[in-house]
Amino acid sequence: MAKREYTSYQKKAISNYYQNLDQIALQRLQELVTELYLADTDKKRDRLWEQVQRAMKNLNVQPAIAEHILKTKDVQVLAKNLQDWLKKK
């Protein structure tokens, strides 16, 4: 397979994406908190909590904290931790 060549614009966009990956993941977690507050079915909540788990893994959240949040499945606990993570960034 031929190696793909990117334009300088594309290279810069790719570089910026990877430099801002933490902010992107934090923003996604903020969106998930909102969606969890508004979720009206258990099936939707379960799907959103799976997405929260993936987002926390991408952020390299300490396993003990992530496990606690996922075990309690309390949106307020997630929101509180998210505020702390945002202050650190």
C-alpha cells in the first residue's frame, strides 16, 4: 500500500488535533454529563455511561476514580470530578 502524503495544511490540522486531545475529551465528558441529566430511558443511560468510560480511559483518569464513578453511576459525582479535571487543565 502506498504511503499517504498530506498537505502542509492537513499535517497542521492533524498535529493540532493530537495536541488538543485532552481538551477534546474533557469537552466530550461535559456533553455526556448534560446528556445523562436529560436521558429519559435506562437503555440510553447505559449507552452514555459506556461512552463516559471510554472518555475517561482516553483522559487517563486514575483507575480507582474511574471505577468509583462507574460503580455509583451518579451524574453529580461525575460532574464534580469533571470540574476538578477542568481546573487542572
